[in-house]
Amino acid sequence: MKTFACIAAVTGLLAFAAPASAQFAKPEDAIKYRQSALFVMGQHFGRIGAMVNGRVPFDAKVAADNADLVVTTSKLPWVAFGPGTESGGNTKAKAEIWTEQAKFKEYGDKMQAENVKLAAAAKTGNADTLKTAFGAAADTCKACHDAYRAK
Amino acid sequence: MKTFACIAAVTGLLAFAAPASAQFAKPEDAIKYRQSALFVMGQHFGRIGAMVNGRVPFDAKVAADNADLVVTTSKLPWVAFGPGTESGGNTKAKAEIWTEQAKFKEYGDKMQAENVKLAAAAKTGNADTLKTAFGAAADTCKACHDAYRAK
């Protein structure tokens, strides 16, 4: 049973890590890549945040474009959390990412799912709908950072 | 005439910088954003390079997916070369970017155009076609780095 659970976890991780064709020349590149993808994602997410929090005027087209970029970039970081990338560069990734891979995958899947909902909400052109979806997506960022990113 | 040329240059720059809605909290964020977007782009570009140079087996689907990501990410950095981001962080951007904005824009446009051709080439599923397009796109990276990135 333990063996089965382990195989299931590994299989899940492989699916999570797709496209597995990623080729990082060295661990530092993988770390820089995942940080870069998450930073770009965060900037576009933040532009939506500025709208839903009233810091900039609501613009449905801009919100939708940014949300699409959030969805695209939210798919990228995961492949770069492979074996051998636990340390190096200026990573703040906690060791638990590699010891709780199924749980970490759950957090990542949840974040991606909420971002897809965010993009759908942005396409409605309704600021309130967008705000609700933004809040739900933001919660997934925080949950994963609290669990797996060092302060 | 000089005034007109100046207005034309500024108008061109604004078009280049679209979506102008980007909101960077501070210059360092803009610098980190453009570096992050270019790094992510470079990694996906490099995965195609590994194929066309025979370091990894050719896989048409993987090439096409990576090329699409190259196209998407190649649109991002430009808005982050705004006024006030000439220095800060660990930028290697040369001052000429801000004194030769029309020329810099030309380099950026050319790179984006070649990346679109790269994605089209990737969709043919023909490794030789992809290799040719990859070479042309790589030339635009080098040209811009030679002109506008400090060693």
C-alpha cells in the first residue's frame, strides 16, 4: 500500500511537471526560471489587483489581457522544481516542497484552477465578478507561500 | 521638421510600449520584470535551440509549444523600458536604449517578427524549416544584445 501510494505520488508529480522536456543547463537556471515566471505572473496579477482595489480605473480589456497572461505564466514554474533544485541561487523554496510533493502539487493545481476562473471572470467585464475571482486566486498565492516559501 | 520627427518618435514609442497600462511599483520592479520575461523567453528559445542543434531529439509538439511561449513572452519586456528605468537593480541595459528609442524599437519589433515566423516554422513539423527560422530569430537576439546590453 505504501509502495502504491509512492508510485501514485511520483506519477502525479510527473504529470504535474509536464512538459517534462524542460532542459535546464544547471540548477541555478531552474531556480531563476521559476522565480522569473512567478515574478512576471505576479506583476500581471498585481495589475488586476490595482483595478479591483480601486488604485487604477477598471478597464475590462486590460484586465482580460492580464488575466490571460496570468494563466499562461502560472503553468510554467512547476517543471523547475525538479530534483537537485532544492538549493542554490537565492531560492526561498522550503525543503518541504520536495518532501511533500503531492501536497505541493495540490497547491499549484489549485492556484492554476483559480487563475483560469479569474480569466473567465475578467472576460465577463463585470468588476465585481472579477474582484471575487481575484480574491480567491490571491488566497491560493498566500496559502502556498505560507506553506512553502521561507520568509 | 525636427518637432515632427520628435512627435513621430514619441508616438512610435507609445505604440511600442503598449499595453501602456503596466503599473510598476518602482523602477527596480520594471527592471526585474523585463529581465524575468527575457530570461523565461530565452529558456524556451533555448529548448528549441537544443533540438535544432541536435542536443535533444526533435519533437515537433514540444518545439511548437516552446515557440508559442517565445512569442507570448517576447511581447512583454518593452513596456518595462520606460523613463526612470535606465539604472537600478542589476540592469545591463545601455543608456543608448533611451537616447535611440526608435532604433531600439526597430530591434524589438524585428525580434518579435522573427519569433512569429519561428512559431509558424515550428508548426510545419519540419526540423530544417525550424532550424532556419531559429537561426534568423537568434540573430535578432544577438544584434540587440550587441547594441544595447553591456558586457
